[in-house]
Amino acid sequence: MQWTSCCRYSPFKEPLTGSEQKGERTTSTPLNQVIKMLSTLQQSLLQWFSKNQRPLPWRQQYHPYQVWISEIMAQQTQMDRVVEYHNLWMKTFPDMQTLAESSEDTVLKCWEGLGYYSRARNILKTAKILISNYNGTLPRNQKELLALPGIGPYTAGAIASIAYNQDVPVVDANIERIFSRLFNIDLIPGSPEAKREYWQKAEFVLPANNARDFNQGLMELGALICRPKQPNCQACPLATHCLALQYDLIPERPIPKKSTKIIPIDMATGVLLHKGLIFIQQRLANDVWGALWEFPGGRMEEKETAEETVIREFMEETELAVRVDSKITTTLHHYTRYKVTLHCFFVSLEQSESDPVLHAAQEFHWLPFDQIDQYAFPAGHRKLIQFMKTHKLP
């Protein structure tokens, strides 16, 4: 067994003496001690996970289908929300066959609020492939998993190790943070060198025949103890092995990222009422929020009022001439690095009858407001709909 590292201090190395800190000499831990310390680390984490793991629904039976859905949902989502959505998903799509036979609209509606809707569309694509080619079962082979839509190295490793207990490492944001502190890795987060280092560490520390609990233990430790801010080092089962803690470098690991500049965007949208019905349109499949439904609208141009934007956008997107009747509300939501302010209006047709000509959508409906919950909308429009419900509009 051999360890290679590109971090500042080699893992499992004895504390540096004064002369060694000056660069005179560095003495690595003998191999037999490395093996012993690695075993202690593994057992400490496994014991901690056994006592402290959260009772998540997919942990009851570790059914591959449930594990897969949970892992896709958990990407950039808080665990309490994942549990809520996972329970709803399993009620709606209790098995792979039901999912594969469902419409994209139904899948997107069940996903509504989780964001990154390409994940939901890829789930549906994968379900159809699994029914056609794999008898409705997720493959155990990592290469086959990687060939499926929406499944990358992390998700493939998670399915293989958690669902099937195969000796496959995983690296997510929690594990990167743990390793950066545990092994004092001073590489730039997200860099190719850092990713390579993390995966090497994950493969090295993984105990044989116990990947399910060990990988989940790492992720659980990152979520509950080794948090991004104010980690609870006193309760950490790996504290005696942690080099960043030993060298008082916890606040500097991982290396802090530069703050992302938030870009403000002003947009406007119109709820078109005609003969008691509301107009909605479905976004193009390859667009942002593809295949979701919306009220027409768009970004405000320079020196343009919100009302003027609504009228212009309706004409550009549908060739419908509308007039603004009244202001409904203004919603605020965040999307990646954008802060979106959405000005919302009731509008009506300038002419008595007119058929839309779609230029920015693939389909449209006229429907009563009480049927709108059948369709999935982006965040800003969902907030608008909720405001209309709360205030009993229209």
C-alpha cells in the first residue's frame, strides 16, 4: 500500500519538529503505522455513522431506484427538502415502469421547486432506457451507469456503492471539504488537480466490502459535523487524524473561493385574461427552464418601463397585441448568480379574438385558473401564482 499526495503535508505524517518545519528533515510514518492509522480512521467513521445516521427513507431497503432518485434530488438541495420531494415522488412514481410511462409534464410537475429541471428530464430519459434495455433495473456496472443520461462519476459511484455495496469511491462537496481538512489539501477547489487528488484519497481510504456505510458516513459527516462554517471538531470521529485541525488551518480549508458577483435582472410578465381563461405557454425544450410553462414576458430593455416590456414581449413571442390593465405584484428570486426581479401585470387583448403565433414556445393553453396547478412553472411564476391564490385573484 502506498500513498501519493500533492498536498502541503503528507497524510499520516508525524507532527513536524522545529528543525523539520525549517525544511531540514521530514520523516514519514512507517508503512505499518500508516496501515494501522488508516484502519482506525475507517472504523471510527463506520462506528460514528452506525450511531448517528439520519433515518432517510431510501436507507430502509436501499432499493437502487430509490437511491438513484435521492442522489439526483440531493444535488444542490437541502436534505429536508430532498426527503419531502422523495416521498412525493415515490407516491407518484412508485416503480420504474410507472415513471417510464409518465409524461414529461407530470414528471416536471413533481419536480417543480427543485430547480435544474434538466435533471428531471434526464431521469425520465433514463427510466425509458432502463425499461427497454435493462429490464427496469439500474445496472451495477459503473461504465454502464455512466452511459445513462444525467449520471456522472459521483452519481454512478453513489449508486454502485450505496445501492449495491460495491467497492467504488464517491466524491461530493461534503467529501471534498472533509478531505481538504483531513489531509490539509491546499489546492484550488474545482481545479483538475484538486479533483484528481480528492478521488485518489477517496479510493485509498475506502474499506473493502463496506463502501455503502463508509461513503454515506463521509457524506453524513460533512453534512452534520464537518460543515462549511463552524464545524464541530470536538464531535468529529476523525479529529485525531485531521491535519488541518492539528495545524490550526480549519478556517483556511478548503481554500476560500472568491465571492460570486450577483447580477441583478429586471423582467416583466403578463397574465392574459380572456373570456374567463388564462393564457400559458410551454417553453422550448432546449431553452432555460425548458418544457416548463410560463406567462409570456422577458427582460426589460434600457429605458423601458415594465408595462412597455410586457406589451413588447407579447407581440414578439405570440404576435398578440395586449394592453396592461393592472399591476399584480413584484416577485424576487435567485437563479445561479442572478437576482431576478419580476414585475407582474394583468393584461387583456386589444382585439376581441386572436390566435397566438408562437415564437418562443412550443405549445399553449387557455385554461381556468383553478387548473393551473396541473402544470410546472419556474420559480418567479410560481411565486406569482401563489400570490394570486392568496389574494383570490383574478
